[in-house]
Amino acid sequence: MKVLFCSAEVSPFAKTGGLGDVCGALPLVLEKKGVETSVVMPRYKTIDTHKFLLKKLSYNVSTTKIGKSTNVYFIENDYFFNRDGLYGDRYGDYGDNLDRFLFFCRRSLELPKQIGFKPDIIHCHDWHTALIPVFLKFLYHDDPFYKKTKSILTIHNLAYQGVFPRWDFFKLGLPRNLFSIDGFEFYEDMNILKAGIIFSDEMTTVSPGYAKEIKTDKLGCGLAGVIRSRKKPMVGILNGIDYKIWDPKSDGCLAKTYSQKNIGGKLFNKTALQKKMNLKVDKAVPIFGFVGRLTSQKGLDLFAQAMKAISKLDLQVIFLGNGDEYYGQMLRGIARTYPMKIAVELKYDERLARQIYAGSDILLMPSAYEPCGLSQMIALRYGTIPLVYKTGGLADTITPFHSSGGRGNGFVFDKHKKETLITAIKLAVKTYKDKEIFNTLVKKAFSYRFSWDESAKKYVMLYRQCLRSA
Ligand code: ADP
């Protein structure tokens, strides 16, 4: 079986969040399961030719290998992709994102012919590649090369839909009647993801919990009705993490490597992190770490509302993030007001992210919604206890810790309100102070496995099922 992955992000080449992690890890697991996978992504300016041994395939495509034999193809276009950001800059999204990803989708469909890779399945991810299922149905339906090809669309975050003014529809080169309520039309604008949902052969999302939530009006981002009315039900397949890439035993970014058997190493990383972030070096104070994109999704407003009460607690909080300038300013302001407790780094920095996962005691993830979330899985891998809001993939992976009986793996609050967040943080601080209980929790954290293996099996089953259907 041949599968072509199309994504705007693929780690380690380019990543802003979980999409990159997933599209970097899943193809490698599929390869092990005998699926012949090729991956295609844009060639951004930030992709290092020498580091990744990129070779020129033609004047506008370069390529490299991951795993044993998975080819990754980079679609080149200096005008569109030779920029500092993947999707935008500090002023917001690039104004020509429709043109950029439209170009990428068209080229992704031409590439397989060029390289002689006839895909049985084209697996698309998020709105950036959601035009591909539509093009397959309406522009390539007579093309013998794609006669048997099926499309799958995975939604990593329904909030990003690729909505553009209606007058841009002509750019797509599609029949005019597709701009209708049963196609691209969305409150008089054009919605790329909506069309992808309607016209893809199969649709998945990244956790069973989120699959249920996005069918509700509360979290359906205006598309709940469209999702509910699909003939084939949407499947929720939980993401995993690559346990070789995220491993405190061999992580070269850490001050000291460690494992479940050698938790002292974790403490060493805590001290190093406190020094690095200019916080008081004190082993008795719990560190709460946050690593994430700065968007409204991530619950930073709630944190700001709770800050006054949080500041009275004996704790330190470290934020690493980049994204909306608004949240950057907000966090900077908080750090200025509480310099002894709060430290902030506003950038994308994988090295520091790893140091935070290792050096923190608790991972702070108060997201208002979370399709799957990988940070909580990574945190457990590093013996760091997640504190999460009960939503989507966070609810699927983190359960409340009970000191009696030792059940659960984190701190969970179930109403997205400052009072419940404060209560959860207080409980985390109190639990931290009880060394015996907290150490049990930390030791247990290491044993959780959210590996790709089970999830990849589900994808393979879905691919087969998709090919069997007419
Ligand atoms: P999302 O997909 O919403 O961004 P996830 O929790 O699924 O959230 O994945 C986030 C991924 O991106 C994790 O691997 C996390 O470590 C990484 N990440 C997010 N922001 C940063 C940052 N500023 N620096 C380094 N890594 C980051």
C-alpha cells in the first residue's frame, strides 16, 4: 500500500506545534508496518539543506530520506516559502496564505507523477492541504493516474479553517457550483477546511474525546453540523509520541540525563533551569512549566485572571512560547510584576522546551480545548506531572490523581474557570510538598506509554477500509 502524506509541517524539518510532531513520527511507524509512505511539504527558508542532506530532484523540488526508506519531498517556491515564518509574522498571518497553500496543494498532486509514486491514499492534514481531496474529486476525476486514489483528511485543530473572502474562490479553478452551502460557502466567505471535510473519502481527528466534542455546537467552530452530516463517521485516533526522540535518558539538550531509576538527575535539571531562567535556586519550590503556542486556545487568559491568587502560593512558573503578540505582552507584564515567581521566554526553542519538560515538576496546560495535546505526554515521559483542563485529548490521557489508592497521573480541573484552576494549582503545590506521595506520582509518570504503535495500526486499518469502499 502506498500512502502520500501532505502536510504544512513535518518535524524535524519545520514545526510550530503538534502537527509537525505527528507528520514527522507517523510515517516512520507506518514504514515499520510495511506501508510505503512518501511525505511532501513546503521548502521553508528555515529548513537547513546541509543538516538534513537535501538533494535537488528538479529545479523546484528537493528531497531527503527519513527512517529506512521514506522519502520526503520539499516543494520549492522562493516567493511563497522563502520567509522567516511558516504561516505569518509578528503582525499576523501572511496575507497570501491562500495562494501559498493552494500552490502547495496543486504541486503536491503533480509531484507523484513526476516521481512515479502512484498513491493508494493521500493523507492530508489540516486546512493547508484540505484542497487536495476536493481537487482529486473535481479536477483529477478523469485522470487515470489517480483513478483509484482515495483521500483522508486528519483534523489536528478545527479552529484553523482557512477562511478567505468569497471573491477568492475563482483562484481555485473549481466549478462555480462548489461555492454553495454544500461546498465551500461559509457565512458568505470561502472555507477551505469545510470543503475538505465534505469531499474527503475519510476523515479523522487526533483523539476520541475531540472527535465527540467537535460534533457539538460548543466546540464545533461553526462546522459541527457539517461534521455530523458526513455519511461516514469521523474516527478519533489518539496521537502518540516518539519515545526515542523524547527520552530523558539520552536527551542531549539536558544538563544531565536521567531515568526512572535515577530521579536525582531530574533535580539537577531543575536547578539548572532555575539558574538559566534567573529564578531563585530552591529545590523545595515546585516549578510549573508551560511550553506552547501563544494563542487563545492555551488558557493563558485564565492563568492571568488567576495570577493574583497564584502569586500568593509558594511556586515558580516558567513560560516558553511564541505566537500572538497579545499573549506575549501579557506574559511579559506578569513576569515584570512577579519577577521572583514568573519567568518568560518568548520564542520557539526546542532545546529550552526539553529543559523545561525535564526541570519542571508540573506541566501547566490549562487549554480551553485541546484536540490531542502532546506536551502532556512528553511531560510524563520526563517525569513531570501534567496539570490540565478536562478537555479533548487531555481528558483522554490525564486522569485525576488520588493520593488514596494512587490512581491517576495528573491534576485535572473540570470547569474552565479561574477558581477551579486555582484549586488545582493549590492541590499540586500541596501534593508536591508531600515528598513521598509526589515521588510516587513521578515514578509512575515514567511508566505511561502513548506510543504510536497502536494508533498506527488504527490508521492502517482505516486505509484498508477506505480502499475497500467503492
Ligand atoms: P499544538 O499542536 O496545539 O501546538 P501540542 O501539545 O499538540 O500542541 O504540541 C505542541 C508541540 O510543540 C510540542 O512538541 C511542544 O514541545 C512544541 N512547542 C510548542 N511551542 C514551543 C516553543 N515555543 N518552543 C519549542 N517547542 C514548542
